Amino acid sequence: MSILQVTDLTHMYGDQLTFAHMNFRLLPGEHAGLVGANGAGKSTLFRLLTGSLLPDAGKIEWASQIQVGFLEQHIGLQAGTTIRQYLERAFSQLFAMEKEMNDIAERMADEGADLDALLRKYGEIQAALEHHEFYLVSSKIEDIASGLGITEIGLEKDVSLLSGGQKTKLLLAKLLLEEPQVLLLDEPTNYLDSVHIEWLTDYLKRYRHAFMVVSHDEHFLNEITTVIFHLAHQNIKRYAGNYAYFKKELALGQVQQQTAYEKQSKEIEKLEAFIDKNRIRKAKQAKSREKMLSRIVRVEKPTDGPEPRFLFSIPGATAGAAVFETKQLIVGYDSPLFQPVSLKVRRGDKIAIVGENGAGKSTLVNTLLGLINPLGGELIAPDQVKTAYYRQEDTAPAETPMEKVWALRPDLTQKDIRKVLAMSGLTSEHIRKSIRTLSGGEQAKVRLSELMLTPSHLLVLDEPTNHLDVRAKEALKKGLMEFKGTVLLVSHEPDFYKGWATDVWTVGDWRLSAR
């Protein structure tokens, strides 16, 4: 029996068709991956499944009394709540039962109380708490907080003081503590370090209920999935196997489709040539061929959409050999994040900056770029070094990609801007929409387009692969490898930078002994 049945689902965004007559089901205990190119509609499908969007047609039917847990990409947390208190909300019903049990214990001392009835109710609640392992709640919280790296932040820390990545971790931890019958996880490995991705991988492999995960991390998907749902061309196809099996079957299917397309194209060409040649001399036969042509069900040409390509340029004036140098630089806001560092970056260096969330990677980058004043030490940065910065953004602008990128380079023609946006993999439909309505991957491509239009000696990229699909990641990797200048890359994906980074700065190794 299915826990989710989707029948004839159709959804429109404005005048654009997102899904057309989609049908699929999810079975109890299935570990499913939801894959597709940026903009295929993965996050939209999740919003439809959770009811935050309504379909234009079709039905979404969940089995009765099924608890569905959804990890969204952006969250808001209120000040005055500690991490521990927030995680305890996953067990709010059990804490309410404990309070009721304590209230009953107090009422037992009242004169004239019905002790037998109160004792019976007290025992029932206590048995229910034991059945739901209420007395292991603290242990469960600490286990999952440790696995996701939250314990290192401090369970008594106010949630309003957390970085964006730390907030995402916190929401994921609460969702796992709730242990719903169905988990819907939208890019859960974003902002997770490699050690915490490993922990999550093991956890999901052992998860006793069903889940559906959106991710562009091929290794992660291959480890945790038993089923793959592939979104393409406004529809979905199910593959019974892990991600490696899906890739193999997809490639085989594309070869078969290409062969069928080419064979049919030749047949159509022959029919059309006969009709054109014999429309008058052999009118009856030509008419017969026209009927045959009208009855042919056309095979679609295999396509994955535009292939992204990223080309980054350097200014005409070449900078000197040194890009910047630090001497005993102290990085932080009110207090140092790590010990003083002396660093030297020279022209052509390609450096990956790694470390756990909250370790200070972004703060270090902003200090090196002069956006944050150091607490001490010296930063030497030649004036002639031109920099382009891809930073993490919490809110997307209302402008269209065309408007935003053209505002950056008003000296160029509209045709020039369109060409660069198209290179990044954005279609003419994408560039006319508000950036807020685009998927995370499409928004990333807009920002990468801005970098392509900003000649620089130094490219600084803070987690650029978050939300990018596999093809876009490969294209970006190639573009950075071919870039003649210097690269500083903040990343949590070793597979992305291994093989071309000339050095790796592990910020965690610089920690103060007291931290």
C-alpha cells in the first residue's frame, strides 16, 4: 500500500507549465532521491506535497495519519530561545504529558482527592512516556546534535546568534528528532561539513521510515537511496535502484531515444520529400502519405537543457606577483575566532578554505577583502588587485536576471548580457522572471554570470556549489581550473576542489587552545 499517491498532477507557474499529468507513488520505508536539472521543479514538487502550494489539477493523497516532516531551505528563528530549547520542541507532546503527570502528583495531596483515579491516570501517563522513551530525550538530543556538529556551537547558545548554515543544521536536527513517517529533505547536505555528511549518510541508511531527498551530491545519493525519481520535461520517472543504477539506465535510455529519434526523423524526411514531389502528379498517393505523417507519434529529441559554461577573465592590466599577505592577522568581531595567522597568496594560487560551520571561513574572507576590520595584525593588499566576490545571500532580489546583470554592466548591449546569462545555463524564460521566483541553482547561475562580467585578478567564492546541479558544478570546476588568475574558494565539497586546488586552508587547525 502506498503512503503517497500522486495522480494526474498538473501545475502552472504563471503561463509556464511546471508539471503535466504527473503520476507516481511512494511506498512505506522507501529511501528515494528526487533528482533533475536546476529549475526542473524539485522544490516546487515538495511544496505541492506539503500543501504550501496547490496543484492546478490532479490529486495528492497521503495515507491517513501519516506524519510528514519537511526541511525547507530558509528558516527564521526567534531570539530568546536556546538551541536545546528549540530541539526539545520536537518532543513538545511528551513534555506536555510530563507536566500533566506532575500536576496529577500535586493533586494527590488535595483533601478529598480520588486517589485511585489519580493513581491510575498517573500510571497510564508514565507508561506512555516510557513507551515513547521520554527519559532518553536528552540523550537523543545530544546524539543528533553531536552528529550534525551542533554540540560544538553550544546547546545553550541563543538561536538568533547562529549563522545561516548553523540554522539549517538546527532545523535538520529537530526534524530528525521528530522522526516522522516520511522525511522530505531539500538539499540537507548544504552547509554540512564532510564529517557531518558522513554521519547523516549513516543515519539515513538506517532510517526505519520513508524519505525523499533532493540533493546534487552524487556520492551521498548513491549511499542512501533505493529508488530514484527523475524530474524532466514536466514529468517524473521512477528508477528502482540507487543513483549509480539511475545514471546507467538514464544514459542507456538516452542512447535508445536518440537512435529512435534519428530513425524516425529519416522516415519523416522521406515522407515529406515524397509529398512535396508528388503533390500534383501522384495526388492520391501524396494524400495517403500526409495521413501517415499526421498519425506519427513524434519521438522527442533527447535534451537536458542548455549546457552551462563559465568563463572568467582577468583585466588587461596585470597585477604583481603578490595578491595579498597577512602578518599575525587576528580575525573576529568582539573576540578572535582563531589564533593569529600569517598567510601569503601569490598570483595563480587556487586555495580552498575549509572547516566546520561557524569556524570563521566567511569572516576570514571578509577580513582579507577589507570588508571587516581585523582585531589586530597586518593585512597587505596591493591596490591594483581587482577582486570579484561570490558571497552567500539570504534573500534574493525582486529584479529579473536581465535587470540585475545589466545594471552591473550598463556599457554592454542587451544581446551581450543575454549571451552571458545563456552561457550559465539560463533560458530566455528564466531571465524575464523575478530572481526571487527562480530555484536556488538558477539564482546561483545569475550571480556567477555577474562574476563572468567582472574581470578580476582574484575570484573569491563562498560556497558557490550550494544548489548547483551536477552539470553546472562540473562546468564551474572547469571554469575555475582554466581561470588565469587567483582563486579563494570556501567549500564543504572536497570532490569539487580536489585535483586543482594548489593549497587547502583548514580553519579548524588555527583554533585557539581555549576554544
